[in-house]
Amino acid sequence: MTIHNPPSPVPETPAQSSGTSGPRSLRRHPETIALHGGSFRFDPVSGAVAVPIYQTTSFQLPGTEGADKLFALEAAGHLYTRVSNPTQDAFEQRLAELESGAAALALASGQAASAFAILNLARAGDNIVSAAGLYGGTWALFAATLKSFGIETRFVDAADPEAFARATDDRTRAYYAESLPNPKLEVFPIAEVAEVGRRFGIPLIVDNTAAPLVIRPLEHGAAIVVYSTTKYIGGHGTSIGGAIVDGGTFPWKDLANRFPTLHEPDPSYHGKTWIEKAAAIDFHPYILRVRAVLLRDIGAAISPQNAFQFIQGLETLPLRLRQHNENAVKVAEFLKNHPKVSRVIFPKFQTGAAGERAEKYLRNGYYGALVGFELRDGREAGRSFIDNLQLLYHVANIGDARSLAIHPSTTTHSQLTAEEQLATGVTPGYVRLSIGLEHWEDIVADIAQALEAA
């Protein structure tokens, strides 16, 4: 299995080096990293500049001695596509570089990424502290499924960073939040909560699905970033996937009491601890254990085809985000002045502390592509609006090139109680839009006619 993101096969010549010196040192902007990030330059067999799809289950082992080292995590390489694959590796390298992280792991879905991010640190009897503003599927994962594993989630109001401190005890293993909570859309105070975590030796894990490149969690003190790559990173609604990005800076080795999963001997690796394993190969214990234990044993593997699709998505991500944002601003401004709309939920319009966080964390005038609004006539008006749309799709997704709409209280958040829905930002009349790449006038025209019919 791959113990770190190793270079894909590239000839080592002065002109085409897979190292970090030379031309790669010039790749500083996201637009360039999205196309050239990672060590892959071209396929040495065919000369193809597109990353090949390595559609294989297994890989030829380098003799018995080499195989021993691979299985013992003493050498880099691929063993079996359930754990790593060269196409996956190329995607992981590029995503990690784009996020300014140390290493990444691609997985079968965003839900797998969220689950593994927590299960890598927490066991029965442990707890995490999470912001209440979450996507409905994540709330259900934390409140129900992880609870059945014996892991408690303590939900707090993210508007008060000290609420995380008050909910912390000796068995707290992580803080968790969404950078731009879906559907609440109030930017999370990343630096403030990360600072609280440093006081207790607790990492902040940030789901950045709704704001890739727009918000940079690792630059503000987060330890780990997770993604549903299904959304903006893929961009076209064709593939399901997720990813975990390790920032590489959290001091796991200094916090033995806080993180027993990393410091206790692992019997499946001859009694070595993950701190020891990582130190021996000069790597990062958190991301190493996710791959070598959770992915190996649970098997939420990304397919090579989907990894290839996400590479294609990354290549146009910076360009697409500009158009998403431009269209979303126009839609939000239209809704703000519509008589049937009581409130528009969009970072550009937020005031007070929420507005200050939007100003602090959102980059370059970007507000994201999610727009929420509440209809004055409540639940039935929201349902009627959805049923009258003609251009926008009614699907449970965001980040598609197409514009999408959904009524969260009866769909994505329907498994939550009324009180839990309100905690996540969902009211009966709330509608969430994911604004796509169509011409903005066509998007607005469809929204306008659906509002008139609602």
C-alpha cells in the first residue's frame, strides 16, 4: 500500500524532474496548481500528458524482499487498488498541493471522509465537539451512527468559539465544522476555534466542501480538511468521492494522552505505534493511519475512474468558481428585492459578527455559489416553488455546473427533528439554491416564474 503520495512513474531527467526544484518552484497560483500540481508530468510509456486511468485491482510486487517492505510500510508503492492506485495518487498529490497541505487521501464519498476523519482519532467512550450548522447527512452520521459506535457528538453554536472550550473534556478528540455551513451559510470562525483547540491539544477538522479555494482552512489554523469531492471539485455531477487533506503541522507526537489511537501499539503492525511508524519514514501519522488502517480494513475506496474525473474537475475549478460566484451574486440580489421572499441567506448580505467573519475568511470578493432564501408563505410555498422550476434541477447535490434547488426541511434535513433543523439553519420555508454556470439572466428568469407560481 502507499505509505505516502509517491511520484507516479516519471523519468528523472534534468528537463523533466518529478522533484520539487526547477519549474515546480514557480507554481504558486491556484490556476497553475490545478493543472500542474503533484509530481505527474507525463506518462513515460506513451508520453500522454493526461493522467492515465490505471484500471487494475493489483500491482506486480518487487520480489519477496520488496514486498515485505511494502506490506510493513517501510517503502512506498502500490499493492492493491482498495488502498492506493496511481490515478488516485495523482489526484491526491494535486489536491494536497492546491490546499497547501502535506498529504491527502481520496475516498469513495464525502461521508466516508467525514467518518474516517473522526474514527481515526475517536473510539467508544470518546467524544467530539461539532458546530451545529451541518449538512443533514453529516448531522445524522454524528448524532446517530457515531453514537451507535459509542462516540458522542456535542453540538455547539459556532457563533461563540468558547462554546467549544466549555464542551471539552479529557475524552474530546477533535473539533469539527463546515467552513461555509450548508445550508446556514454563515462562515465558521476557523482561527478562533483553532486557537481554542490549541489550548487543549485538540485538532480542528474543517469540511471545506462548499468553499474550495474561497476559504483556506489550513492557513487559518485547521489541522485537517475534508471534502465531498462530488461537489465543486468534480463540478459536473458525474462522480461520487471524498478526500481528507492533512495539513502536516499538528503536534500529534506531543499529545500521547489525547490521541491513544496514534500512540498505542497497533497489533496489526507488529506492535508499532503510528507515531513510530511515521517517524521511521519521515511522514505524517494522522494521514498514514487513515490509509493503512481505516481504508485497508473498511475499504471505502475511490475507483480509478472517479479519481480521473476529479482530476479533470480540478483543472477547471478556479475558472468555474469565478462564474459560479458571479451568477450567485446576481441571483441573491434579485431575491433580496422580491416581495415573496422574507430573507436571503448569502454571505454578502450578512452583518454583525457573521458579516465580519465573511469579510475575514472569504477571499477576493468570492461568496460561494450557495444561496438560501425563505418564502413568506412558509413550507407549502417552498414546495410549490420547487415544483414550478423549469430550468433548475431538483436534486440532492451542490456544486454542479447546472443550477440546482432543494427544499431542505423535507429532503436533506428531513430526518432531523424540528429543533435540530433550526439549529442547522433550516426553517419550513427555506429553499437552497446551488447556482451553476448558465447565463445569469436565464437562471433569474426561471426563479422569477417559479416564485410567481408559488
